[in-house]
Amino acid sequence: MFIDEYISGAEPVRGKILLVDDQVVNIKILHQLLQADYDIYMARDGHQAIDMSKKVKPDIVLLDIEMPMLNGFDVCAHLKNDPETEDVAVIFVSGHFDEDKEVKGFQLGAVDFIHKPINPVITKARIKNQIKLKLNSDLLRAIALLDGLTGVANRRKFEQVLPVSWLQCAREKQPLTIILLDIDFFKHFNDTYGHTEGDICLRAVAQKIQDTVNRPYDLVARFGGEEFICVLPNTDLIGGTYVAQQIVDSIVSLKIAHKNSPISDFVTISAGVSTIVPMFDMPNKILVETADKQLYLAKDRGRNRVLGCLVEENT
Ligand SMILES: [Mg+2]
């Protein structure tokens, strides 16, 4: 994820709206009103609404209050309590004005109310405002998780992603691999060429790592100064070591001059890989510590190389 994509984005972002109502006629009216401007999804009951919200990640849910089984309030509470859906903007659509209901709705986290029969102009305006707010806050959230210099994810994002990947792999009994990377002799580089060139080098290296690690659910983050970290779910040690070697080779192929490197004419990088099939009750820091030890060994054995190991259960 790069900052430029958000700011200059080639395609303008089209908001996604989920319409939830047990009466088909109400969905039809809203669909007709909104389909030209937004991507529209529909659900006929509360359970479907929750499933669809997880699947399509709408920006706004237009939520009928009176529905059989799960009513709109229940659905709203559910969406707001799930980290996967908590950011969605909920607008209640209610049959008539009822102050107590509106109070309850806002307390549950709704952003607005619309009353049936809907007024098309008011409804469109309210939705347009809420979409704008939602997309702006998405943008801010995304920027807050990016490294300003290199454009890859930052450490905070890594700290959010690792526990999620850990749980996911624990559930599926799949291996989880991380790669810790450190540019070799980067202090020499800065001392030789200056910090501006150092920044340019960091950006080029980050971009190259991001290009090499290209499955959508993998993460590349800047871990510290000249350190980067990759999180590769559903990846075993052989696969992770292969990716790490590709990264190491790709950095050499950038041919960024580094005349004071004791080992090469060009910038190189070292990698430590660690893999585990996670258990729920294990702390995830063991994975980072193991990768760090492997990175240290890779440095010790001459740099510009990959070392990796499995995390043993009894460590
Ligand atoms: Mg209804």
C-alpha cells in the first residue's frame, strides 16, 4: 500500500453502500436513488447484513430498524463490536420520528437517521456527506499506518498485523513466516554519500522489497532505521527462505553504488527468517526474536545472505 495511491489515486474511489431492509420495496427505492453514484449491496435481514458487511466492507450501511429476528439496533451493536466492521458508518432508516429510538441509535454508534417515506434530496445529501467523512477518515487511518519516508507500512501496522496473522495461522494450523531484513553497512553508506542519498536508498530498497513480496495478504513494513520486516502467512520455512533470497538478490540487482562497503561495490541486504505453526497461548515475540538471531548470524557469516530456522516449541 503506497501513499500516492491514496492521494493521487488513478481511479476515484466510489463509495460502497449496503441497503438493509426486510421490505423489498424500500430497498428498491433506495437502490434507484443511489445506484448512479455508489456501488450498492443489499440484505433482507440482520444476519445477512452482518455477513455482507464482513464480505464487502461497505462504507455506509443504511439500516432499517424494524426487522424480524435481529432488528437494526442489534445489527448496529454487532457491527460496532467487531474490529472487522467497526469503521462502517451506520445510518438508521426508521418508519417515523421517535426521539428515544434516535437516542438509542446514536448511543450504539450510528452517524445519522433518515425517516420513511424518504425525501430523495435530503437522503442523497446526507449520504453524500457521510461518504465524504468516511472516505476521509479511511485516508487518515491509512496514512497513520504508513512509513512517511518509504511509503511501506510502518511499525505500528506491523504490530497490528502480526497478532491477526498469528491467530489466523493458529486456527488453520498453517505455518507463519517472518523475514527480518537489514541493509548491510548502512552507516558507512550515510557517512559516504550523506543522509539525502541514504533516504533515496531506503526508498528504493523498500520499493524493491514490496515488489518482491506480492501476495495481497503479505505485509512489508519498515521495522526501524534500515530494517524491514515481512509477514508471510501460510508460508513454510522453505517458501519464506526462497522469498528472502529473492529479496537479497533483487537488492544487489538495484546496483546502488556503495564504494565503502567492505563486501560489495553495491548496496546489499541480509535476512533472518523464522517460521512457526503458531499456538494460541504462545507469545508472538518469539518469532521476531528468532528472526533477529538468524539475521545476526547472517551478518556474522558475511552478510548479503539469508539464514532461517523453525521456532522450536520448547523455546
Ligand atoms: Mg422493516
